[in-house]
Amino acid sequence: MSGTDEGRESVDPTHASARVEAADEAGRQGLLFGDDVRSLPADVGFRGPVACSAAGITYRQLDYWARTGLVQPTVRGAAGSGSQRLYGFRDILVLKVIKRLLDTGVSLQNIRTAVEHLRDSGVDDLAQVTLMSDGASVYECRSKDEVIDLVQGGQGVFGIAVGRVWREVEGSLAELPSERLDGTPTTLATEGDELAARRAARATG
């Protein structure tokens, strides 16, 4: 038996029990789901009131966060009188994550730091991220071991599985009105059907 194996045999049972409890807690919070999330067209956006409804925030918060650069609409920004901001799906996802973090007591300054990390993540990676918060700091976890270590250490007392929030936002927006950059009205459900059809055509082609 190697030295490494001996080390494994001598694991403190109290420590092992704590990790099991932490893993159970992570499971209860639904963290690090492996479910598929689909990418959506970049030219489809949602107006401010729809974004607010899906993210659970007020229009005042939405406007303030846009003006201060926390979350700006990526499909179309405000460009003069009468123009309508259009928020992309990923923008609304970040808005909802911010709302969750605010609800745990995290300061807006620390949230800005967390959002910068989210912006640096690709769409595929984003769905696999779990954000843990102790009400003061935000920790980014990309593996179940990282989540368990934070829960076990008492640091991450609240977890946000971004993939799960993704699905919640998708469900909220499914039938709500959206529009393309050219002004054509559409819905998320329609866009999803078209995306699935294109993928199927590529797979059989």
C-alpha cells in the first residue's frame, strides 16, 4: 500500500462526516447542475419592463444599474429620445443573479466584482458556475469539491447555481414579448423552436 493510500485510510472520520453533510447541503441548494442550457440569438432582446419582471427587480434599479455600468443592455442601448433599450437573455440572467445576491445582504460594490467575473466567463461556462455568498463576499465555484469546502468551512452559507437561474429566467421569458434588432416581434419560445430546427437540420445534413 502506498503512502498516498495510507493517507486516505487515516482520514479523520469527523472531517469525512462534515464533508458528507456539506455535500448534502450543496445538493439541497441544487448547486452545479449539469443540465443542458441552450444559447439564444444575440439579436433578440427584451424591453425594460419585461427584463424587470423576469429578474424580479424594479425599473428604478434597472435604470440605475444601466447608468452606472453594472448591467447595460447588450442588444440595444438607449440612443436618444424615444429609443427603447433591449436586454439580451444573458443580461437578464445577470440581473436575476444580482437580485439574489442583494437578497443575501451582499454589498453592491462586492456584487460589481462578482459581475465582472461573470462577464469574463463564456456562456457555456456560465451555466456551470455556482456563486457562494456569506453575506459579505462572493465566491465562484466550478466544481462540487469547491462548493463542499466552502459550505463545510462555514463561509458559503448561500449558493446560487447560475444554471438553475438560467432555466428560471428562460421559463419566465418563454411567452413574454421580445423583438429583434430590426423591430420584428418574436418570443423566446419561437426562437427556441427555430434554434432546435436549425440544429436538427445540421445534424441530419
